[in-house]
Amino acid sequence: MVEILVAISIITVSVLAAMSVTGKSIYIARESLHQAQVALLLEEGSEAVRIMRDNAWSNISGLDITKDYYPVFSDGTWALSIIPSQVGIFTRKVNIATVYRNAEDNIFTSGTLDNGTKKITVTVSWNEGGQIITKTLAFYISDIFS
């Protein structure tokens, strides 16, 4: 009788351990997939802004820095909309900020306003296990065609 109880205990512990490892493996695989998708969405968002800049600097310089924008592909090109949109489980938004330069012409927090440069921040967020995860990509973009 004792041998049967020991055998059942060993089997139970083994099955529970295997289930725990399997659950954790599935969670890590899903998280890894989401991280890869987010990296692609961040890069695509930054490329969308660059394409808009290449079409006309006014596409970027005319945007309100107090608003969130959402990249949309429409009529064969990229545009920024103020209407929130999702890509699957992900929400991607773009923020535009003004840029200032100091006396040495370096980007700085104050100084002379540089109308030919903007700071762009692309943000992707999603719900992962009941928690909102956010990743960002920030870069500067300039009016290179004027």
C-alpha cells in the first residue's frame, strides 16, 4: 500500500512539473512572438513617417504636436490619422515634438527653434497577461529636400 502511494505521489509531482514547464514555455513563446511583431511595427511606423516626409515636409511640419497620430496605409501611401487604430492586438501611435538647438547647433532642450527638424516617437502597446506593455522608438527627422 505504501509503495502505491509513493508511486502515485511521484507520478503526480512529475505531471504537475511537466504542466508547469509547458505553461511557462507557451507564455515565453507567445511573448517572443509579440516582441518580434512589435519590432516590425515600430520599424514600419518609422518608415511611414519617413515616406510622408519624402512626399512633402508639410506632411510632418503641419502636424499638431499635442495630438496622437495613428499610421494608416490608404490609397497606396502612408498617412497619419487622429482616429485610433489597431493592428491585431497592437495599438501603434506616433507623436511629433519640436526640436531646439543650442549655440553649438546641437539638439538641446531649449534654445533656438529648428523648424526643419522634428522628434518623432513611435509607440506600440498591447495587453500581455493582463498587463499593458509599451515599446517606443524615438528618432529625429529633418527636411532634407529644402
